[in-house]
Amino acid sequence: MKNPRYQNGKSGILKREERMKRKFLLIAMAAALLFSACGSSEKTAASGESGTVKAEESRAEAESKSEEGSKTEAAEESGSGETEKGSYPEAERTLSTGDQPESAVITWAQGMSGNVLVSIAKAEGYFDEVGLTVNEVPLDDGQLEAVTTGQVDIASNSGTWTPIKMIMAGNDMAVIGGHMLTGCMPVIAKEGTEYNGPESFLGKKVGDTISRYALFHELLEEGHDLKKEITFVDGLSSEDAIQAVLKGEVDYATIGTGTMYQVLNTKGIKIVTYCSDVTPNYSCCRMVARDSWVKKNPTTVKLLNEALIRAQDYFQNHREETVQLMMKQLNTKQEYVEAYLLNEHYRINPDTLKNVVFDNYYYMKAVGGLENVDPSVKLEDRIYNDLYKQALDEAQKKWGSEDPDFYESAQKFYEKYNTDVKESSMPK
């Protein structure tokens, strides 16, 4: 299918001759979207980790109403170049890299379920080999705010929605890679509930928000008005969502990766689907850093990804051994780690996944997920897939002989999910 340009209540695929008509509609809709899309509706689902991104939007909330309205109207009226092209634009830049990192020490925000690739790279000495030291700071809530304020250099457990939103609002942030390609994120309901695909959410109360691209983008493409046809119950932690299902306060709820053990050990509920069943490779969590930091440290970013790519290879071949590593890293019991790490839906990949980030972005525009838009920002300029590709090529040269099939597969994966193929990245 061609890259979707979504619109509330209509088909997600618009022909070129409809663009001018849509432009006028967007102007009229802008004010309504600003009020209906902001507030508590983003407190939970923006995080692919545990549903708790609570501090990420303080800057946007601090901006004046007038500035927010004028910027958003300007951005919607003009339309972004990438949307008009109906493809996945590439940044026009050249960042030179070398063999030695500009910054040898990196501070990383550690989420509740950790980052298994970081743990592997540290334990196996992969960071040492490329001249890096990575220090992790336990931090689940407020990861992205910590990045923009310089408390940490990198975060990787805060979803895709909120990083995009902050980037497009002009925050000093960029995507430099990935973490969870798909999280181990089940949708639960009471035992005995019938589920027949995303259409089952229509007319129901769902413990989630409209930001859950993985679950709801197909319904939008089919022409459903999500805000009218689904009652979203937001502001729930994963633990609260489980209780809400048991009490009948919601019909379905989406649960974060770090709560998988509790889901498996709670009577009266069942898993009806996973986010990755509805949308494979949907981009659960992106690896982000300050854009200004990336520009000053391109070699550091490249070398970091080299080590993480090698760690991905290790993970795929030593998944069960990694359980023990994460138990020690997180200081938790084996059953907790096994509940998500050995689940087939927990898929780790450091790839930037540029095209899918854009798919998420198009969806966000359609449902009013962008606020205080800075019209000078181009999303493609904030996704450093070029540095990731350099890292992949270098990693293959250095360690490709260790596992040729893995590196060939990684190259094909990169081409599929990062090049301007003028087709939607998302498999149907």
C-alpha cells in the first residue's frame, strides 16, 4: 500500500488531487485538535516501557496558548514536505566520523526493564572494544526530560510518540537508533471476552490512549473516527489497568513490558492479543539523544551503535543466558525477567527504523497528536539513520565473519525500514 496520509473519519490514502481540499479542512480542524488531543490522554500510552511518561511534556505545557496555536496552524496550513511527497525523505547532511569517540563516556537512562543490548555490550566488553564507557542511571519516569536537560545523554525506554512530539515542538532531541522493535505489550481483557481483531475495540472502553499507533492505525485507515467510536480511559498505570479490567471499568487494556510477570500471574484476565500481532515491527521504543550532542559526537554515536549491533547478534544466539545477566542488572528474580525477555513479542533491534517513525508521525498528525509545532523542524533532520548505516557497515567489516547470516539480515532490514521506497513500511 502507498504511504498513508491519514485523515480523521476518512480513508488514510489520499490522492494528490485532494491535497488542496484537505489543506483547507486542516485549517478548520486545527483548533479543535489542539483541545481534544492535549492533556491526560498522553500520560500512559506514549511510553512503550511501562506506560509512565509523565514529565516529558513540561516544555510544551509551559508555552503560551497563542504561540502554540500560531505554530500549529502554520505547520498544518503549509503541510510538511514529507507528507506532501508521500514518501520517507532523507536528511540533507554529511557528518564525518572517525575511529575515536569525541566523548568516551556516555550517561544512559535505565528504564524499568533495562536495555538488554547495553547490558550485553558491557558484559561482553563490546563497548570497551570501541573505546566507550556507558554509565547507566536508573530512571523510568521523565527519561526524555532528563535527555533535554542534560542529566543523561541517551534514553531508550520512552516509546516513539513522545520523542516525535518533542522533536516537532522544537526540543533539542533526535533519534539515533532503537531499542525495542516491539515490546512485550499484551492487550488484556476479562476471561471469557471475545476478541476479533482491532474492530473489537469499537464501542468499548479501552485502558489506553489514542497514541497507541500499533493498535489503532488500521482502524483509522479504514475510516473510523477513533475519538467517537472508542472510549479511551487514560492516566492508568499498567497495574491500575489490570485492576480496571478485573472490576469491569474498562473492557480492554494495554499493558507495558515491565508488567508482563504480573499479567501472567493474575487470575481473571486473559491476553487477547499483543501490539505486535496487530502491527509487526511498529517501533516500540526509539533510542534518543540531544540533537546538539549528536552533532558534536557523530563518531561516538556510530561506535555506540556498532557495539549495540554486535550485542543484538549475541542476544539472538544467547537469549536464555541473557536472562541471568538481566537478573543481576535489575536486581530482580528470574521469573520476572523470563516473563518478557523470553516472550516472542519482545524483539530488540538498534536500527533507527526511519520509515516506521514516519508512519507513526503521519498517524500523529491525523489524530491531533502534535502540539506547539515548530514549522522550521524537519523530522528527517532529526533521525540519524545515516550514522546507524555507517555503524552497520563497520560492524559487518569487523565482526561479520562471526555470524554472516545475521549481518546480511541486518543490512536487508535496514534497507526495508530506512530507505525511501515510496511504500508503507508496515506489513499488512
